[in-house]
Amino acid sequence: MKIRALLTATALAVSTLAAPATAAPAAAATTTITIDPSYRGPEWEGWGTSLAWLSHATGDYPDEIRNRLADLLFGADGLNLNIARYNIGGGNAPTVRSYLRPGGDVPGWWKAPSGYTPADSDWWDPANPEHWDWNADANQRWWVDRIKADIDHWETFSNSPPWFQTVSGYVSGGFDPNTDQIRADRLDEFATYLVRVTEFLEKTHGITVDAIEPLNEPNTNYWRTTLGSDGQPTGGRQEGAHAGPALQAAVIEALRRAAPDRAIAAPDETNPGTLVTDWYGMTPAARDAVDRINVHTYGTGGRTSVRDIAKAEQRPLWMSEVEGSWGKDFTSMDSGLGMAQRIIDDLRELEPSAWVLWQPVEDAENMVAEGNLQWGSIHVPFDCTATDTLATCPVRTNTKFDTIRNFTHYVKPGDHLVKTDSTRSIAAVSPTGATVVHANPAATGETVTLDLSGFDIRRATVTPVVTAASGKLVRGTPVRVTGTKATLTVPAQSVTTFLVSGVTDPGATHLSADRTYRLQGVASGRSLTPSGDGIVIRTGDTTAANQLWTVQPSGNDRYQVINAGTGQRLAVRDGRAVAETAGTVDDGALWLFSTTGDGTYTLVNVGARRLLDVNGEATADGSPVGTYLPTSAGNQRWALKDETVGRTEIALAHTVPGRAPVLPATVTAVLPSGESRALPVTWTLPAASKWRRPGVVLVRGTATDTLGRRIAATAKVTVDVWTATEPTRAKAYTGGIPAMPGTVTAVGRHGGRATVPVTWGTGDYSRTGVVTVAGTARIVAGQTLPATVRVQVTAPSEGLLDGITVGASYTEPGYSTAGLTNGNLTDKAWSNWKGSGRNPVETLTATLPAGASAGRAVLHFYPDNSSGGGVAATVQAGTPTADGGCQVTGSPITVTSAVVDVPLATGSAGTVCLRLTPTPDGYLTVSELQVYAKAPGRGTDASVTSILVDGVPIKKFNPAVTTWRVPVRDLSCVQVTAVTTDPYATVAVTGSGRTRTVVSTGEDGSAQRTYRITLVRGR
């Protein structure tokens, strides 16, 4: 664990007055969370912590203090943790004075003469009982006895071997932090050291250790020892030992020799990206010896690569350490929300079976000295004495303590994490229901709808448990599930656990054999397609059967993938992705599908332990597809689109009496993916007599999908004598061109209605007002009717452009520019993070819809930490160049907040670019890119041109007269309507009996006209 300022924290204000989530009428923002229990993670093992350094620092504290800490960590009202990682200390030579941080000098289990120095490194004999100190580490062992009844899983781990097994002679690292620190000639002794201490702990304290982890963040440059002028060390301040992949492998193999029957966890690397390097740099024997993969998430890129390694290797995966600081005080929700989102991201992207904290208890004085950092969720001084009490050695909690409990109290061992489509939520299922944990970081409340359509539902309810600044874990009133959904509101800056009862997992497979899928490359947008016995990507073709695939579930979430057009099976043979004749099922023909819930998947081949991969990150049509190690890049991700045709929409047609209709050649099928397809159709026409009289005739037909399957189709034909068209409307700004409607509604003498094509004349849109434009509507061949459109012309306004696409000069694997236009202003959509060699500038390029003229852009940065991580230093707009650059104009804008308004050159069209410069050695994270353009405004006119009573205009109507008496024949059934000057003004008619009130309101709501109509018997 290396301490870094990531973000910063907040603390426990005990209160029962939180604004609980409630059944929702309205809120400032809305979100729907769809929970899919068919995609299951492994059985959940639990939540945990390491005992370093907190246990060594506090294990000898007075009972009231140390028991309070234990209850806060492992008690039912505390964090409720059930996993503990015991730190087997290394220990410096007896003559080395103390220089490690408080709690960091965890004692070693050796017994050396008091005069030994770091140079005395060849004395230790593990077979000599005199060389062991079985009374060592009393403080940490007090914790073992105190908490063992609460612990389901123990792990022992090492940060560094004892000094005499290191190269430098110190446990804080080598003099060069990039060189191997564990002595190659002492690996077997190091392994013996770890095994013997583990065995002693088990025997003496009555515990069972699940696994030994011999390494901690090994392939990093964190671990450096520096010496002062007197030869004594001055840093680093914690135990650590660099080990590259080859040395890691040697350590693991030595541990396997020392304890062939013990489980080994490794490599406990600092971030997912470095773990990938470690894993594939080890020997096959070392990889085979690892029983569980452990990873930390101090860096977040590449989580999905580690997920896929674990799936490919069929090993359990723990997120075995993380902490951070998301605030500078104890009471604001910054800390709690930062930690909650870290948990959500880790669980969604890693799919681990356990999630473990570094140390929830931090040294209060050190945190103050570091600028009120909020590492940990519980703060206590690490220098308390035997005479202290809780009054003189106070224990404080921040809001991380509260929001962590929203997870640890309700997602329990034995549950299974399941898929959600929300980046701010996780979900888990149990035999008795489901649990959803959702974070709302916004400054306003949020309406949350839970979509439970994937469950069997019986009298289901949702009970919210809310943590916000006003209260912690406040249970709200249960809300009944209506149909398949429940809607609640949650407060601003809150974490809410939704407890769902009355639902059960129906046990469906995630992918179904009766569905047809398209696998579309995320990077290329092209479809996975066989090519002979190979696999390529092809430009999408909705008529190409060989671009569609089916699956055959084979148990344990494994599938055969079979091409729907050719019948060939996707497999890996001799390291090559192939399309083969389906036959005997083996691991090379089986695939695992992994997703974060965003609709895209990686495909992991069970036999090859590799991912389906477009070779060389190519995107061109016909590019070959093979397999490769996990990278989290877009060329390994595939949008899975369900293209199964279930039904077709009713086709609408019309005709005139005595004439058979012209029926459409295609009908529309709406796919489960939300896309639509035009399918060819053959109609069975009824007898000619059906068209003789006005009315409605249903015509049956048969549509054919891409695979030749027949689907029933229906056309609804309206027969009538068409007499007129209804006026329609459009908008324009002065000097602009309106988007005119392509159709109008024709009305018939016998009540029929039909949508018919229309062509329009020209109009003058240079002045504000209403312009009436004439057109011609085509009814049937040889018959037309006049048409009218009223165009509202306003001064130019500004509108948010839809349909823009965004590209980036570089994107961190696992992220996508597609999220920059999804409307979510708070998600972490795009990142350019790299572990090293960060780009000094990035370019975002926005392609605008045809005809759009942009005026400004708004960038919503995602603040990735409290010190400005993710936010640019400057932003500058420009025009894209042919070589992919950005020709900037004007002066750069200094970024002072997470939302930046960027003026664009007047009338920018086609494409625009934004040049983002991060802080020195910084990185960028962005939630959304909005582009605004000229748009029609909202009308103000509320005037009325006529009022109609039973369809008859009031004679000599004068808009200035507001009271009218109108004779009618029958007072019991009267319809009053009005026509406004502005086609976008609205009219409301109220009243009954003899009186009606007509209120017209301008489009923008700023003006109204009111008329009182008195009906009298007459006519």
C-alpha cells in the first residue's frame, strides 16, 4: 500500500433525521436501474480489511479504546467486516533505529542477537528453534483473538521479508526501488518463514487461514530505503520489497514447494494494469500455483482485464486492498460518496468475490499533519497510552464509515452480484430477494426507478435505507412494486440501499438459444463475420445472415457461439480464432461473456484463456479477428445486439372506394435491441368487393427476416372519400430554414384518417411572426388535396444539439467517447489516464449533424480527486486538421471549475475540436460534451383568431372582445374550441352547463388571453 492523495473525506454525525427515500412524485433528475439476475458473479465471500498497521498501533491500547475500534470494524453496527488479512512482519535488524511510520514497524518472528546489523544477513536457520520468536507481534495477535468469532476468511500476507532475506538489508525497500529486493538465495527460507508463522497462528489462536499472499505491490517503484549521513535509514516509512515478474514467480514456486497443500494468493499488485504485466510475466508453473488472484485498485484502468484473466484462468478474484481520501473534513458527504463510487466501480468492473480495505483505522495526528486527509473511515491517535480513555484518545468516523455500511450490512456472504445498467449502482441477489446500492452525488434529489422485469415477482416491495448528511442508514417506508417497477426519490448527495423483497431469480441463462445476436466491434462498429474458416469484421449489413449468431448454453455460464447464416462454430484452434464445423464440444469451442452492464462484452475462450480480439486494433472492413491477452481496449469489446424478430408493426395504408390500395413492400420489425428493421412482405389481398365501400379493411401478409424465417404481418387499410387535410405546423428562426413536415393528415367524409405525403411551397422567414405556406398532398395516384402549414418564426435561440459524435486523440482502455453524449453529467465517461508517459495535450473532436451551426460547447469534467485530478488546466477551441490535429483559435480558457463554457467560432459547422491541456503530469476525465447551436425560440403570442362552438366559428369574432353569448340548439352536449394565431400556443376550455371559459397561453407561458362564453338556447 502506498499512501497517495486520491480524493478527500468526511465524518460521522450521529443522527436519525435523514431525509429518507420515498415514493416519488418528482425530482430534479431521473434514472432507471435495470437489474438483470441472469448475469451472475461468483458467490460473495464478504468484506474485509488488512490488520496492518492499525492492529500493531492499537493492540495494546486500554480495553475501552481497542474494543471500541474492534466493534466499529467488525461489529454488527460497525462496518460488519468478515475478512481479515494478517500482516506477517519482516522487521529490521536490532541495531536499526525506528524510522517507519507509527504502526508500520510490524515485528518480525525471528530472534537475533541485539548487536546484529543489516550486514549480518546469513545467520538465520529456520530449523534452529532458537532463531524463532514465538512471542512476537502481541498487539496484532490481540486483534486476532478479539475478532476471530466474526471472521469467515483469514489471509496472511507479507509486505517485505525480514531484513536478512532482502538485498539491501532493510525492510523498507532497496536503495534503487526498481531493482529486485528479495534475495534469490533465500527464497525457500522466506517461504518457510511465511508458512511457519501461518501454522503458528492457526494452532495458537484457533483460526484457519485460507491463503498465504507472499507479495504486496511488488512491481512498483514505491519501495526505497534512503540513508542519512550517519548510515541510519531516513526512509521510506513502510515495509515493501520490489519484485519483478520473474522474481514473483520464483517466490510463488518456492512457497508452493514449502506448502504444497496450502492455497496461495498473488500478486496483490497496486493496480490492474500492473497486475496484467505481472501475470503474463510469470512462469506457467507460478501461474498454475496461484489459487486466488489478488489486486489493488489504487489505479483503476484495466479492471476488466483482470476480471477476464480470473475468468480465463478459472480462479477466484479479490479486490484485496484500497483506500483513499475524498474530502478534508469529517461531516460532508464527499468522503462517503467517493468511497461508495470506488466500491461500485470495483464491483462492476472486476466482478470479485470479496472487497477488502487497506486499513479503515488511520492515525488521526498523521491525517491532520497531511492537511486533514481522510484516509480510512475511523481516526484515532496512534500514540495513545495505557492511561488514556476515549475522552483523551478520541475515536472519530467520517462519512466513508457510513456509506461503506450501506454495502457491508446488506450485501452478504452467499449473495451473488448481478448486472445493472447503471454506472452508479450495484445489485446482488439472494434466495430471499435482491439488494441494490445506488449513489447520487448530485446537489439535487433524484427519482430512481428500479426495473425488476428480470425477476419473478410476488407482492414485492422496496425499502430504502438512506445515508446522507442529515442521517445515516435511515430506513424509509416500503414502496410497493407496481407491475415490474418501483419508483422512489433519494436525497441529494446520498447513498441508498434498496432492499427488494418478494422477488426471486428465475434462473434463466444470460444468453438464450432461441435468440439471434449481432456482435459489433466497439472500436470498429463492424460486425463479426466468418470468412472461410477464419473470422473477420465486416461493415454491418442488415440483410447478411452470416453477420448474425446464435448461442448454445453449455453450463457454468459457458456458451457455444454458432453463426446463424453458415452454421459454423466460433472456436480457437492452435491459438487461432476459426469458424469450424460444429461437432464435439470441448473447451476450445466454449466462450465466457463478460460485461460491465453497458451492453458491450468481451468473449473469453475457455480453452485458449484468451480474448476474441481484432488483430492490431484494426478497424477496416475485412480486418482479421484472432485472440489476445486481455487489454480492456475497444478492439476486444463487442456490442451484443439482440436481433431476434418477434413481431412486426401494423402497416397503415389508405385508398378510395372502388380502388385496391397500394400496400407497402416492407413492414417494420422492432428488435429487442431497440433498433428497427424493414422486412420484405408478401400480402394476401382480399376480394375486390372489400374496397367498394368506406371503412377499414385488415390485410394479412407474411414477412421474411434475414434468416428466412416467416413472421405474420398485418396492414390496416382505411377506405374513404378524402375531402381535406388538417393544417400542420413548423418552427424557424429568423433567417433560418424550417424543418417542414413530410406528411399531413388527410380526413375523409366518413371519418377516415390517413397520413399522406406532401410537398410545400416557399415562404419568407426573415421576420418574426407566423408564415402560412401552402402545399400539395398526394392522396392516391391522380388525386391531390391542398395542404397548409403554419410556420412560427422567432428570434434565434440556442439549443442543445442531438446526434453529435465525439472522437478523442487517446482514450484509456475501458472507457469510450460514446459516453460523452449520453446526457449523464456526472458519470466518468472518458479518461486519458496512463500509468506513465501521459500525453501533454488531448483533442476531443465533435462531428455535428448535417446543417447544424454551433455557437458554443460546454465541457463537464469529472473531478477524479479533490486536488483537481481529471480536470484540465486550459481548454481551447479550434478546427480539426487533416492530420488529426486541432488548429486552435483565440486564447486558451483557464479552467476554474468542473464545468467549462467554450465559445466556438461563429457559425462553426461540420466538425469542431477542443484542445485540452492537463495539469503538469496530470490526466483528464470528462463526463459530457455538450454542443449548442442556433435554434428556433419559444413563441410569446397568445392571441386567438377564432372560437368555435360545435365546430361553427362565432360570427364577427373580435379577439379584443372577451365575453360572448352564443345560441345553441342543445345545451346538454356542447363542444367549444379555439384557434390561436401562433400554432404552438395552447388552449384550455373549462366549465359546464351554460358557461365555458377559454384560456389561450403563449408557448413560453408569458402571455394569456381569457374568454367567457355564455351558451343560450337558440338556433
